[in-house]
Amino acid sequence: MAQSKLLEGNKIFKETYVAEHDDLLIDLADNGQHPQALFITCSDSRVVPNLLTNTGPGDLFVVRNIGNFVPPYVADGPYRSVIAAIEYAVSALKVPEIIVCGHTQCGAVEALHKGAEGNEFRYVRKWLELGESVKKEAKFIIGKEASEDELMRLTEKLNVLHQIENLMTYSYVKKAVDAGELTLHGWLYDIKTGDIEYYDFDTKAFQIYKEIEEEHKDDYI
């Protein structure tokens, strides 16, 4: 995609969205951001947080990386960019929710099982080490008779749950959760259908949100 096409897109954005929402954008510029959630998701270009949640500027504080990983907290650890973003979202912005959103057909999950060979993927392989325990657990649970597709789908879901567990290794996250000031959520976004499965901590299973949409539709009118 040429730079000129992207700049033309910005021109259209200014002439349409900015013109229609100038009050919102001025308020965000003058009064700062107050996002309702920290949204941790994959760098995959098919996953567009504001598009799939129908949200706008100021609504989500977004962290993206390959595989939507949350490194376990280690003081002065190697993954400072992700840790810094989580720290800022929870301690400065006081977000009330954190959503870890994985997705189907995830290249990082596939690479966990198939590898990322070649000198050009040196840092990719190092980053994927964060998912090694997820891969091992998925293989143990699903057994040798499962199809490759079943293994990938299970790994994608387990990956989301592991990142939530890792979030609880951050002292300020755990403190906020224990105080009832912060809620953690696990999602899996289907890039083919647009469906979101959310993890129900009571039933310990992923549920498709559209199954309860009728019950809560008045919340969005």
C-alpha cells in the first residue's frame, strides 16, 4: 500500500469523521484520555480493535504484539514495553477493565507448533518462547488423535487464559482486582465471522457473545 493512498485516507478521515466529531476530539485533546479498558491483542492486521468493538477515539488503551502475550512480571525484565503499558494503564489511567483478545487463525499460535525457522526470525523465536507452556499444555490436553485445526483452536484459547494468569503476577493488577477496582476478561475473536467468544469464569468455558445478545440488547440502544 503506497504512502499516498494512506495520506489520501487521512484526508478523507479529516473531511468526514473529524468534521463530524470535532467536539469529541477537542475534548480528548484538552482534557486527556479516560479509556474504559486496556485492550491487549495481537499485531495481526486482520484484528482491528476499534472496528470489532464499535468504539472510537479515547475508548480503548491498546497494547498489540505478536500473539497477544503478557510477559510474567519480572522487575527489570526484558519485555519492558509491554510491562510499561500495563503499568501506565492500571496505575495512571485507572482503567476498570483489561481485555486480553486472541483471535482465530493466529500466526503466532501456528508458529508455536511449527516453528519460525531462518536467521531473519531470530527475535520472533525469542518472543515466542513466552508461549512455550501454552503449546505444551494444549498438546497434553488434546492428545495425539486431534486434528491440526483442533489443536490450533485450543491453543488460541489457552493462550488467552495464560495471559490473564500472567497479568495477576503484576502486583498492582492483583491489588486492583482484589479491591474490586479492576476486572479481567478473556476474548477470542473469529476473523471469519466477527464473533467474539468470551471466557466465563463461572462455567470455565468460552461462550459466544451473540448467544446472550438479546438479553442485553437494551444496554446498547
